[in-house]
Amino acid sequence: MNHWAFVTAAYVVALGGTVALLAWAYATMRRAEAAAEATKRK
Amino acid sequence: MHRFANPARFLKFAKPATVWLFVIGLALAVAGLVGGLAFTPPDYLQGETVRIMYVHVPSAWLGMGGWTGIAIASIAQLVWRHPLAAVAGRALAPAGATFAAICLVTGSIWGRPTWGTWWEWDGRLTSMLILFFLYLGYIALASAERERGGEGRIAALFGLIGAINLPIIHYSVTWWRTLHQPQSFGTAGSAIDPSILWPLPLATLGFSCLFGAAVLMRMRAELAETKVEARIRRAAAE
């Protein structure tokens, strides 16, 4: 049994999940703050 | 805590803190993971698969830590009616759910070569799966309450009741000894050899900072959305 295949799979899941969470949180924050700024100017 | 009851004061702290948590978290997580992958020996029994520990343990810690945060936010909301408590609870839930899911999947991947099975209905795995479902329930409940314009008190009650699962997860390996190993850390020290252990605190601290950055970003998004909704309502009323 190739142990490195399991290690790689676990790291892909962990890093992929973390990056996805951060990217989603950043995108929603940027969008919401841009909308708040736009309504402030109106 | 009451110092941050004012959203403007909170944002003054949150904006630089988001950047710092992200940068420090990234540096520590990379150091921990590179250290764990390249600078530690394989375990004498588990071989190379022991390296899964450097992503599995931080995700388990953050899956449970996220709900601990929700329980604290729930108390702050129900007892002191802290204006940011519901926002914090809603921001913590998706981050906690993500790490609970990562913990379950990486644990399953680790289980296959070490236990010979992807899944076992033992106390630790089952209680962790329940925590993941509790997160989904909390997200649905808190979103529904927010859409209806509620204060989030039902979600806060759910957050407090759900915290009963945390000691069950913690002591599950003592109460029901099945496949999952007993606790590796205790008051007597660690059961893990120092040559393998050292990257774990780095990775755990790094992922914790990244978790904190994600939570702060979600809180900032929620506060900005509330501001937009209030301005639209005000404009419609004028």
C-alpha cells in the first residue's frame, strides 16, 4: 500500500477546503463592503 | 468584550487584524506542513501516514473550537444581548463546519491504511459527524432567523444546547474504546515522540490564525450587508 497516496489525498482535502473557505469569505466581504461603500455615496 | 459592542470600534480593530491573522497564519501553517512533510521521520508503526496528523489534528481542534466560539457567542447574546454576538455566531459556523468536514474526511483517509477501513461507527467518529450536522442545522436556523428579521435567539439556544456534544467528543475515546486511539495529549504530557510532534503546534496555530481571518472576514461582510439593508430601508422610507 502506497502511504504517500493517502498523505497526498489528505493534504489536498485540507488545503483545498481551507483555501476555498478563505476565498469565499474574502469574496463575500469584498462584495458586501463595496456595496456598502456604493450606497454610502448615493 | 463590551468594548467591541460598537460595530465601528470593532471594524477599526478587525480590518488590520484580518490581514495580520492571514499573514501570520499562512507563515505558520506553511512552516508546520513543510516541517511535517519533509523534516520529520516516518512513524515506526504507521509509516508515512503519520504525516496526516498535521492536517487532521488542527482541523479537529478547529471543528470543536468553532462550536466553543458559537456557545460563547450564544451566552453573550442571551445574557448581555451583545450586538455582535449573533454576527459572530453566524460567522463562526461556516468556518467550523468546513474544518469539521476536513477532520472527518482526513480521518477517513488516515483510517484506511491504519485501521483497514474508511469508516467505523465508533464514539469519536460518530460524535464528530453529529457536530458537522449540528453546524449545518445552526447555519440553516441562523440564516432563516436573519431573513425573518429576528434577533437570532433561537439559533443562540441551539448553539448552547449543541455544546453538550463537545465533552462527548472529547471523552468519547475514554468512554467507548473502539478503533480511535485514546488521547495523545494530557496533563502527563504527550504520547507522541518529540521528533514527530514539533511541527504540530506550528500547523495548529497557523490554521487557527487562518480560521480567525476567515471569521473576521465573514463578520465584516455581515456588518456591511446590514449597513446596506438599513440604507435601502431608509431610502425607501424617505
